[in-house]
Amino acid sequence: MAGKDNAQTARPEDYVHKDEEEAEEDPTSPSRWWFSSTLFPLVAACFGPLATAFNICALVMDWRVIVDPSSTESTGIDIRDPDWLDAINAISLFTSVAANLMLLAHITGRVSFPISQPATIILYYLTSFLLIGLVAAAPAHLELPAGEIRTFSQAYYYAIIAAAVTFLLGSMMVITAYGVYIGRYSREFKLTMSQRTLIFQTTTFIGYILAAGAVYSKIEGWDYLDGVYYVDVTILTIGFGDFSPKTHLGRSLLFPMAVGGILFLGLIIASIRTLALERGTKKVTVRMLEKARQKALKKGDLSSGTIQVRLGKKRNIAKGATSELGRREQEFNIMREVQQKAGKTNSLIALSVSAGAAFFLWFVGAAVFQQAELDSQGWSYFEALYFTYVSLLTIGYGDFYPQTNSGKPAFVFWSLLALPTLTVLIGSIGDSISDGVGELTLWIGNHLPEKSGALKDLKGEANKSKKEDGGGFQEAKPPGFMSDGAGTDEESHSAESQKVRDAKEQNDVQSAGKAGKHYRRYLIMRQIKTTVQQMDATPPRQYSYAEWTWILKLLGEDESSSDKHRSAEATEDAEDAGHPDSKSWSWLGQNSPLMSGEDEPKWVLQRLMDLLEKELKDEGDQHNDNETQKGLDELNNKR
């Protein structure tokens, strides 16, 4: 069979036991459940240490301060906290650490879900409620001396942020537990090794900031939380200039501290893009393709073979098709157009989401900083907007920077979210521009008139780009045995194409099988060798219909025969509803290789390897049976 046997409406039990990649590649598995089963635990494991770090910041300093009128809020005199506040604060830190450890224990498979998940949720909520109680009780129960300029310290505001983050993480874990309870996915968090690496990177990075802050506060004589703020501004390459090392030792340690922190940050941003976002995008892409396929079939007139690829553009399968092979090629071409439509839609969604997140952090962050600095510096909203913009782009002029005890903790949290978000947005914009340039280049190659001089050279380059890139993907070269080294030799391509045409006409694979099964396996091995070389192509390689015809022939299917084919109008009614003849399929159905969710070379390689493995095993079993029978015959003859 060419594709996977998936039902149109996926049942929870259909993908409960699938691993991470299978869940991504299943077009019937709703993306919302993939996010709750994979993304939520990943976010909790990454942000849990951040919440714990803020919990530490809330504990290490007193919550009240008498402000020096001639300086900023953070340089006042601390007022000793009561013992009960320190005790409850320490308990909340313990429960926060315990929640993170319990979550990591389950992710690594050391603690079972029935134990770890309830414990993680309870500990996160307990941490949050303890901090919320302290924050709410502080104004009424922590007396501030009369006649003095007094306020709450940075530690108080770090406690507010830690309470909010832990409550959010606990709620995400509740959603994940609910999905398990109703049977949407398994109890095991299906995180890959790369995603676990991201968890380790973020935890180490946060610990790095806390440790470096402690070192600089000691060396420079700053408050610990000012040291954390300085390290954050330095590592994120913003550099306001409000804090800078004045001692020889502090300046000397800046060299390794800054380089190490920036490298950590770069690794995390790269991991977020390539692991969390691109894998999430892959899942969304699979779902978008399935929706686009269903929409194309439902909006068209299947009785007449008409498919609506997109608004105002229809394709007729029967038009121009004089044979089964021609009809199948029409199906294939329509499915390619559906793929392109789904890909563009997905790119637009990815760009919109990243842009929306960046603009949200920009405008909402400006509102937060405007309120935090209003009394101290009198910022207007526009000035706060200017400040957040300069900070987002890591320009850091230093004309505006947070000075209040509420502004600095808010900036540390905001910057750790905003800078990676902006980096992802820039990457999405770059991808969109690259795709647009590629499409423009292909359009030039198709529509630019033949003229001499620079115009001719431009079209020549466009056509060359089209051959090399395949219109955004690497289209297969003329099919056949697929050259295994002479990929750029036009003469070789032509020769290979002729071989394939001859093979199609003479049914060469079947003939080879009759003449010698070893030669057929040679053809399969040669195709495997070529496919392996195509695995890492960037952008992912897409095969032409002629090449798919050859590959399917190697797999034992004949595109010119209708024995295992289903028409497009039967796709929705039979194939996707679980037709009893699961061997038949359509290029426009869920069983199509183009709907697998895998890169095409990977799909081909897996099927060819499975086929070769089965044939060799069957031959080995038959040989063993023959040897056994031969031995029995000899034994009987002796008797």
C-alpha cells in the first residue's frame, strides 16, 4: 500500500501510543492535543526553573526599603522582614523546586504519571497560592515607618511574577492531565532528546544569570537583585549603562561572563526555533494540508471530477486524461497544488503568530513600564513605547531605563521573553522574503521574453534556479534509476530518462524480477543509495510524478493499472471512511504518500528498506525450510 491507513475522524485510541514524530505526522491527530501533550510539558519544564529563580530573588532580600530621596529606589535602607514571612517564602521555594524535580522525573521516565502529574500540579499551585497570600498580606501586615519615603523592594515584585508564572504552569499541567484522562494521548510526555536538551539549556542559563549576579553584587558592592538585573542587560546585549563594573576584577570577569552568557542565549534561541517552533509548525502544516485537501474535495464537484484547488481555481481530473496513467498524473498535480496552498497558508500563520507575539510584548510591555516608571520618571506611553522598542532591538541608548523596584524585575522577565520572540519573528520574516524571492525568480523564468543581453542572462539564471530549486522545493530530475553522482550532467540525465521511459514501456521491473530477482534487488539498492543522498536536501526534495511512478513500480505497484487505485470521488466516501479494500488508494486521499507528513525521501527510503527486508527474510525462511526438508528426505532415505 502506498500510504498510511488512517481514518478520517481520528479516535483518541488511534494515537495514544504514538511517539513524538508519529503524533506530528498524523494528519488526523488534532494539533490542539499535540500542543497540550508535548508543548505544555516542554514550556513548564523550561519556565519552571525561571519561576524558581524569581522565587529565590523574592527570598534573598527584604521586602521593604526606606528610599534615599537623592537616589533611586533600589539604593535605600532595607527593613528586616518578620520571621513568618521568611518561613513561608522558604516553603514556597521548596515546593517550587519540588514541582520542577517531579516534572523532570516524569519526563525522564523515573516517576510514573499517576504519581508525578498530581504532585506537580499540587506543588505548582501550592507555590503560587503561598506567594499570592504573602503578596496580598504584605501591605496590611508589613508596617512601613511613618515620615519616610518607603516602598516595597524588588524582591516583593519578583514574588508577584513568580506567583503568576507558577499558577500558569500549574494550569497548563491541568490541561495536559485532562487530555490524558479523556484518552487523547498517552501518559508519557513524548519529548525528544533535542527537546530535553532545550530544557537543560534554559535551566543552565537561568542558573548562570543567578550565579553571575551573585558574583558581581559581591565584587561591585551592589544589591544582589541589581546584580541580576545587570547580568540580564549585559547578556542580552542591551547595555543601558546604568550599571557597569567599576573594579578591575569586575571588568576582567566581564570577558568570560559576557561571552558565556551570549553563547548560552544563542543556543537557546536556536533550539527554540528549530525544536519547539519548527516541530510545532510541522504539526500545524500536516493539519493544514489535511484541511486543504478536504476543502478542495468538498468544494468541487466530485461526480464530474472537478476539484477546487483554491478560490477561483478549479481542476478537472478527467480533462486531458486518456488513460489511467494520465488520470493519476492529474490527481498528483492537483495534490501538489493543494500542498502549495497549504504551505503558503501555514507560512502566513507562522508569520502572524510570531508577529502577534512580538507586538503584544512590545505594546503591553510599554504599558507595564509606563505605569512602573510614571511616579519616578514621569514616562508617557509613547516614551515607554520608545523604550521597549529600543530594548527589543538591543540598541540600548541609555536615555531611558528602569529605575524603580517594580520596573527592574518586570524588565528582567519581559526581556527574557521579548528577545527570543523577536529573533523568531525576524527568522519568520526572512523565510517569507526568501520564499517570495524564489517565487519571483520562477515567475521570471516562465514569463520573461527571450531577448539578448542582460534580459536573456536574467532569464537564464531564473531557469537555472528553477532546475536547482524546483520552485521552492527540489523537484526530482528526470526519473529512472536516479544518477548516483552525475547529478549535474545533462547528458547523464537524458540517458537516465530514456532508461526510465524504456522501463515503463517494457515493464522492466517485472521483467527483471522474472529474469533474476537479484537484479531487481540491485535496482532497489541503487534507488536506496540515491534516496539516502537526498535525505538532507534543503529545502526538502519533492519528486515528480514520473519519478513517483518508477518508485512505486519498485514497490510493486503499477500506476498504469487501476487495480489498486480509487477515484477521487470515492476518496471521501470510502478510503477515508475505512474501506474494506485498504490496498486501494488515491493521490488525493489520506493514504496518499503526499499526505504522510514525512519528507518524501524518508518515506521512500522506509518503504524500500521494508520491502527489501521482507523479501530477504522470506527467502531466508524458504531456504531454511528447504534445507530442513532436504535433511528429512536424506534421513528417510537412509532408513
